[in-house]
Amino acid sequence: MTALPSLRETLDAHGLMAKKSFGQHFLLDLNVTRKIVRLAGPFDGRAVIEVGPGPGGLTRALMESDAGRVILVEKDPRFIPLLSELDDGSGRLTIVEGDALHVQEAALVTGPTHLVSNLPYNVGTPLLIKWLTGPWRPHALTLMFQKEVAERIVAQPGQSAYGRLAVIAQTVAEARLAMHLPAAAFTPPPKVASAVVHLVPRSDVPEPSVLKRLEQVTAAAFGQRRKMLRSSLKSLGGADLCDRAGIDPDARAETVDPAGFVRLAEASIL
């Protein structure tokens, strides 16, 4: 990998710039991308999927790691030739041109698989929900988001950032903030800071039917977060639903922990 030109030189050689419509902000500092990969690993020969690799800053660090395979999912066709230059001939690198929201990960890889990505800002949350609640579940996820989104993922009950995303993420995985990055670390610099979240799926994840209902319950509860649950959940059973779940009907959504919301979801199915 040391013989490769710098990322900035590669971008210039290909005449490539970030597309605002794709939410692209490139991380070109290999010291930073290597640190992210260290936080995500060790991989112990397991496969890694990277979404939105762009010019390949994170990809270079992944190819230096102990990952068995590195599978790239890139929507922007401009970057496919550039990413192909990172193939070292070992057969470890696979490049998939496509939209990660619609990609079937199980068709790309078998066995325990890590997700390590600097996610495009405009699809970061939908992708996280897909991976946490869908039929395919990764071994671990190390993902970069806008700082505000990252804080919402790890927020605790009673905090202003606590909401649907925290409940769903923490129901399915152990989540922690692993790293903060200033806007100046990116090219072009976004208007906000970023942060890396590391998530490890739990062994006691609720059934798919419960997760689906959890999305509905949290949408109703946090859609009217200033109201008591007896009011915000009225369409799902209101006070009766809360009583069945052992939750105070006069409580507000922001005070109920993820386990409480799971009980509400389960009770709403009965």
C-alpha cells in the first residue's frame, strides 16, 4: 500500500470532487483512518463491509488490517476506477456498485462480518436502522455520523438527545461513542463535527415482530414527547397499554428506558 500516491493526489489525478447530493465528505488523513480501523478491530480474519468508501481513505487502512475480506459498497460510479487501484491482487477486495439501502448484505458475504464506514450524512440513520432491525445482522459496527446523530444513538433517558434512535439502537446493541472528529478533518469540511460510534449487537435481541412494533411505539411516543404516554400512545392503547407493560401512563417518553419501550411493544402485540 505504501507505493500508492496520496489520496489528494489520486483525487486530483481523477478530477474528482465531493458531491453534495450524496452527502460526501472525504477523510483523507490516513493517521485518522488507521485509528478508526484500530477502534473497530481486531477483525481476526473476519470480513468487513465498508459503505460509501469514496476515494478510499478508510479502505486503505482496512486493507492494511487483519480483515479477511474487504467488501466496498459505493453508489457513486466515479469512484469505482479509483477504488479498483487499491486491489493488491490478494483477492481480498470486492467492489460493489450500488445503493447500500437496497443491497442485500447476506448475498455479499457469509459468516461474522464487521461494518466499518464513514457514512454519507444523508443516509446514515436509515442505514443504521436497516442493519439493526433487518434480517442480516453484523458482528459489530463502527460507524461515523454527524456528532448530533452519534449523540442521539448513545443518549440516556432524561437527556435532551434521547429519542427513537437511542431506544432502537440500545435495544439491539451495546453502543458507545468511540471518537470525535472536527469538521476540519474532512474535505470539504462539513458544517458540523462528526463522531464515531461503536456498536456490538446483543445476544438477547427481541423478535422481528417486536422490533417492528417498537418502531411504531417509539414513533408515536416521541412524536408527541411533551405529552404523557396515555395521550401520545392513545392510538395504540393509551393508559391500558401502559398498564399492561407496567409503565406509568403519566410518564413522558423521554423518561422511559429502552427496556420499558420493549415491554410497551410486546404488550401492544397481545
